[in-house]
Amino acid sequence: MKTPQKRRVSLAKSKLQANTTFRMNILFFVIFLLFSVLILRLGYLQIVKGEDYSRAIARTEEVAVNTSVPRGRIFDSAGRLQVDNEPVNSITYTAMQTTKRDEMLEVATELAKLIEKDTDKVTLRDKQDFYIQLNMESATEKVTAEERAAIDAEEIPQKEKQQKLDALIREKITEEELASLEGEQLEILAIYREMTSGYALSPQIIKSEGVTPEEFAQVSERLTDPKLAGVNTVTDWKRVKMTDLTILGSTTTPDQGIPANRLDYYLSRDYSRNDRVGTSFLELQYEDVLQGQKSIVKNVTDGRGRVIETIPVEDGEPGKDLVLTIDSELQYELEQIVEDKLVALKAGPNSQLVKDAYLVMMNPRTGEVLSMVGKRIGKDGDGKQVVNDYAFGTFTAAHEMGSTIKGATLLTGYAEDAVEMGEVLIDEPLKFAGTAQKNSIFNTVLFNRMQMSDLMAIERSSNVYMFKIALKIAGMEYQYNRGLRIDPESFEVLRNSFAQYGLGTATGIDLPNEGTGYLGGSTPGGKLLDLAIGQFDTYTPMQLAQYISTIANDGYRMQPHVVKEIRKASQDGTTLGPIETVIEPKILNRINNTQEEIDRVQEGMRNVYIGGSGSARAQFADTPYTAAGKTGTAEAYFYERDHELHGTVNVNIAHVGFAPYENPEIAYAVVIPYVTTNPKEVPRTNNEIARAAADKYFELKAQRSEDDTNKIQPPFSGTRIDED
């Protein structure tokens, strides 16, 4: 029999054992929960967030670096080279993520021993910052404790305080101290500023222009030298134009890089700050095509930001080539015609204001621009007269075009039931109350009445016939000395019709900054009559060419374009690359006239060339090909403040035409603004240029054979214009 004491001991042991078991169970359960949580967490990180973390690692450890590729070239319609890339030796520098400014300075100091670097681009700010870096202690001591305290007391962000302090230090650096930076130190600074202008792991061009073979060789031999860490020798490209045709456009140089006003746009598209980009005309319009795809590598870095491996990611692809619709031989010949005539005009009487002349030739069936000539007389640095290319004026500069647009007025009259085909109207000087007499040039005597058909109105260029069409559109009949009140909507009727031909609206040409001319409003009422004969609104030579092309093309308005094809880069350097895109003809609209009405106007324009009273008969009656056209003169006020002839009346002359008459291959427009200050003696240079241009087209066509257009041809002219 157990004693009470033994029973108490036994009971205590049982309780202790039970408590221990319970605690162990709780411990194992907690451990189980912890492992479960750990497993779930690992699973979440690996399965759910694994891809995100992988991308994060790639962002921090793998840095993409774009390298430049040759820009696309530009060829004319026959495969002649117009814009090329010339390889040049270059020296670059690539900073690592951990590279310090002092280390860059050491490399710049060493590199300055091997190359000559121009110091012209070194700015005052560059010198000040460089002086501070070289003399940090003495420079910072220039700011007194009181001045520092004053800046610290300002309630502005710390970053702005530091900027004010830095600016104060620069102000205290004297000219004598800056003058100590000369010779080799300035050259080191010029190199150093290029090194610090780029991003880490992004190659920065230190020198590309004028790298001598000796410099290239010396730097290449020391690429493994730690003192030149980050320096490399590569092949860069220089943009070279083989013609002075301005519409080809221009690009920035690597020194200029991306223009400041387009920086965000290009950086968001993976450009580098020192990339070449198009800044005007074709180079700008087709930037996305010409730029090409850069090769991309990834620099894998370690925890200290040092590159431990370079992995190719994507091969680069040169920019695509442009093949133009423009024939450079035809362009050259027509430029000579226009330039010679312009110079002769300037040497003649009453030519104080003449300085520009334009000629546009296009295929009316396809919209292909075959030639666009603009010439402007100016002065060179020595004050001598020179003639410069002004081709972009063909689609940016607008002028009154005179009677050339009467074909559109007559067709509008047909469409608005203001006149019928074959209808005879009386050509007579018109007199409205409170206005000067309005008449045709060939009929100026008041009350002299001449019967005029629609065909004769085009042939003889009757102003009054067009006036009466405008009056009928406005719902008015002419009465001698009656007041002229025109509903503004009548202006809209005429302008909306003209827009069907491209007059007063965008032509759609594939070049930037196209001008659309000036619309002169809807008052006073008499201006409607001026609008009907091309002496109110203004149009560009390209609009005029599209207008005559529309008539020549049986009423179909084609979109003009100067790019014919987009091709991949040539693989062998002798033949053009494969075609990637063909610019197909694009119909913008058809005018609101029947084919019979269009034929009628075409016939009237044919009579301008061969009719007994044709205004261009003297120049076109004997052509070996058939052609049709319309001449035009317009009184225009010259506005240029501070000029002695400001506000005077001058004369613009113009000419439109197409050939062959039965199946047009070309349509052309000639414009010469301010050709004379004497309206009584107007030269016929517009007709002469039109005839010579059409002759030259058919002459060259007869000489051409069916050559392989896929072969790259040398430039037609010996012109060479470097990008800088």
C-alpha cells in the first residue's frame, strides 16, 4: 500500500509528463505552421513574383547599349546617288556606371597626349567648372561663411541651395584664373566635356572629324591600357549630298545631336543624345525610315557596376534607302533653264524686285513629281550676285497666279449652271458704282462689245467672261454703274470648287511645312470678280501644278509625291536593295464636272497654244509634240517695310500646261513673282521657260534606253556638300 507522499510524487510526474507532451505538440505545430508559411512564401516569390524579380535583376544588372548604324541613302528615279554616307574614323569614350569624374579626367589627360582636339566649343561655364574641379579647395574658400549662412537661411530646397552656392563660386573666379587654363589644359577640357555629356555605358564620340591615321593607330594600339579605360576606335559615318537640291533636307551632326525642342520625342524612341536626326524636308519627313535599327548589346555588370560580360541582343540594320520620283538629269537641265532666264530678267529693265522663279513638273496620271525647281537671286559674302537653290519655295511660297486658274473658273461655271458649254457672252468693260472700270486686257474701251464663246474666253484670256460667271454664281446680272453687293457665300462656292483642284488647300505632298496660300476673305463684293481671274487669293507653284494636272487627268486630283520607293540597304554596293514599299498613286478626289465639260476646257487650253489669238502661240505653235496650257499675269502689291518700293504695284507671271495633249505624260507650272514694275511691258519669260522645259523632257526621253534601273548609278553632277 502506497503512502500519501508516494501518491503525490506519482501524480506530479504524470502531470509533468502530460504538460511536456502538450508543449511538444504545440512546438511541433508551430514549427509546422512556420514551415508552411515559409513554403507558401517561397512559392509566391518564385511562381507569382518570379518574373517581376527577374526583370528587376535585368534592369539593375543588364544595361542595353545602342550603337549607331549607317543612315539610309537617297537615290533619284534612275538610281543615281543623291545622298550618301562616307565612313570616317572616330574615337569614342564609354563611361561605366561606377566611373568617377576624377577617373574621366585622368583618361582625358592621357588621351590628350595622343590626339589633337579642337577647343572652339569650350564655353565659359566649361572653364569655370573645370577650374573648380582642378582647384576645389581654393575655389570653395572664395565663398565666405556669411555668404554660406545667407544661402542656408533661405527657405528653398537643398538642391537649389547647392545650385546657388555653385553659381556664387563661379562668379568669384577671376578672368586671370581662367586664363591659366590654356594650351594642353584646354585640350584636356575639350575632351573631358565630351566624355561627361553622355550617359553611363553609352558610347560618346570624342572626335570624328579630322581623325588622322596616326591618331587612329596610336589610340587603337593602347585600347587595353588601363589609363585609357573606356576609350575605343570605331567607324562613324558622315552625311554627304551630291546635289544642292534643298528639298533633300539636312541632318544634325553628332556634335549637334538631337535638337533641344525634339529631345523628349527622340529619347522616348531609344535615340541617343548625339544621334544624327533629320531637321528639314525629306531627311525630316522620312526620319523613321532613314534612321535604321541600331544594334543592341547588354553589358552585364557586377555588384560594383563593372562590366563583366557583353551579350549581343539584336543585330543592327542600316536605314532604308529612298528612291525619288525626281530625275536628277532632268532636274539639272531645268534648273539651268530657270537660272539662265532669271539672271537675264534681273539684268533687264524694271527688274528691281524680281528675285525668284519656280518650275514644277509632274506626271498627272500618278502624281510623281519629276522636277521641282526654285531659284533665288542673292548676294554672297563679297556682295556679288549669286543664284541659290530655293526648291522648297515651290510648296511654301504663295502668290497671285492670274489667268492661269481660269480653267477652274469656267469648270465651276459649268458645274454651278452659271454658263453652258458653247455659250456666248458679251465681253465689255464693266463699270460698277463706286469702283474703277474692270475689263479684259484686249478690250478696254467702255461700251465696246465683243461676242465671246467659252473656248475663245480661254484662248484670249477674257477677264469679263469670268467676271460674268462669278456674277451669275452670286445671282446677279450686270447693269452699268449698278452697285455690287455680293453674298459672302458666293466666295465659298468658288473657293470650295477651286479646292477640288488643289487651289487654296494642301496638295498632300510628302514634305513637311507645306504652305496653302492666303484666302483673301469675302469683302468687298468686287473681290469675287478678282478671285475668278486669279488676282485675290494666293497659291503655291505646287498647287498650280496639281491644278493643271487635275485638268489633264480628266478631273482626277492626284496626291503629289517625291518618294517613289522605299528599299532595304544594298547588299553588294552595286545594285539597289530589295523593294520594301512602293508609293502607289493616290486619287484625292474627282471634280464635279462631266467628261465633256473637262474636254471642253482642255480644248480651250489647246487653243492657247495653237489658236490664232492664243496667248502662248508664239512659243508653242511649232512644237513637235501636242500640248495645251494657259498663261497668266497678275497685278500684285509688293510689301516689304523699309524698302523703297514698298506698296507699289508689280506684275507676277505664270504658266501652266500639259503634254502630250491626247495622253498627258507631264504637267508643268511656271511662276515668276514681281517680274516687272512696269505693267505695260510684261516679259514672256514664263512661256519661254515652259516651252524649254517641255522640250527638254521629250529630248531626254528620246535619248533614254531601257537600262537596268536596279543598278546604282553615280551622281549626275559633281557637287559635294558635307553635313557640316
